[in-house]
Amino acid sequence: MVAWYVYPEKEHTGATLALAKKYPNQNNWSISETILDTGKYSAGNPVLFQDPGGRIHLLYVILKGHYWNDAFLQGVWSDDKGITWSQPAQLWQLPGMMIRHPPVLLDSGTYLLPAYDEGARQSILLSSNPPYSEWQADYRFEVPDVIQSTIVKEDSGRLTLFFRPSTDPRKIRISHSTDQGETWTHPEMTSLPNPLSGISAFSANNNLVVVYNHTEEHQRWPLSASWSQDGGKNWENAQHLDEVTLEVSYPSFIVGIKDRVHGVYTYNRRNIKYVMYGKDSFK
């Protein structure tokens, strides 16, 4: 299941949420459908996750203004595999709370959701307990200009966050937690370049893998992957996943069953492209 936002001309005006599905025994994706009527407001940054009880949650923002600092965090849920959805609920009362990646389930049953304050340009972690309908701020990173973090739960149980920069220096940052998100190391700069564009990350074969645009130039290509065998200290040479000289950006990658890695990203801001790899591709 993939969700994204669609807009006619400008991304801050008239955007709606679209959803498409692909079943394991089918080769093709379903025709995308609009799933929410946000009225006069524009929608953006949808995030999907399924809780242990099977309920599918869709978190997103609506713009009650002209830019992302006017966005309000909302959510809906589905108990019938995305056929029908609940009425929207506002999950945060103040504007500017943005999301980009799904939460991670902690050993305690709590979800930890990476978020960021668009106004302050700071990353925040939100948490929620069953039934995952209310969220609260758990941790704020005081480092400015690092946003859209993605969280990885390693095989060892350690949590790792990767942040994209929103200004120079154009390098991806990294932070770790060994106590289930209670405390975090100071975000350190990696050697991975970034042109101020979205990133994704996952764990495969005991390696940390980051998917990103491997450049500091003002462009969003190629789409690349690099992995670390030592917990994020050193990184392998980038493997280019898509070298087309068009925008290939904002990746979202997950590890599914049968050791398969599934990924989607925007292709020239006109299509959503889906790819699948074996986990052994990243070692």
C-alpha cells in the first residue's frame, strides 16, 4: 500500500491524498484513488503504518495557510485493509508539526514517530501508546536545520536516526539511542552528501542502509544507496539505483517478508516509481 499527495499546479494549493495497492499474487498496482476530502485545505506528507492489532493508520498534514509552517497534523485509520477510513482527527494542536517517515514499534508496545517543527527547523520524536490515537512529544533535538529524520531499529535493538539537512553543510547526520529512545547521541555529520532532499533508511544483513540523492549540487539525481557495516561510522561507495537526469527523490524504503526490500520514490514529480530488491543487494 502506497500513499502520496497530488496537486494540480502548486504543491501548497489543492493537494489531495492518493492511495494505491498491490497484492502479493498480482503483478500490477491498482489504479490510484483519492481517499480523503480535505475541503478547502491542501494535504501533504502522508505516512502509513500498521499496528500489531492489524489496524492501518494514515497520518498526514493539512495546510491551513500558504506553507508548511501552517500545517496541522491529522490522522485516519482503517480496520478493513484500507477499503474505508475513519473520520479525520487532529493529532497536534499547534501548527508546523510535520512528518515524513513511519514510526518504529518499541519493545514496550509504544510507537516512536520521527517528526519536525517546520518553524524552528528542529527534529522531534513523538510517542503513542495503544490505540495509537494520541501523540505526545518525547524528545527534541536542539540542533537546528536537521529535518525529516528516519528511524531504524537495528537487529541489536539499538535505534538509529538519520536526518537530512535543510541548509549547508549538505551532509546527512546520524544519532543513536541504546535505551529505547530515552536519550540520543548528538547528531553527527556523516560522509554522505545531500542536496537538501529527502532520505530513507533501513537495516539489512546487519548493515545500516541509507537511500538518498548522492550529490551536494542543486539537483535531485541520481538516487543512490550506501551502507555501513560498522554502525554508521564508515560508508561503502554509493550504488546508484536510478541514474536518470530527472528528479528522483523523496524515497521511502521498507524491508518486507521473504528478505525483500520495497521502495517508492517520486519520478520527475509526475509519477510514483516502485522498486524491489533482495536484502543481499545491500552487503
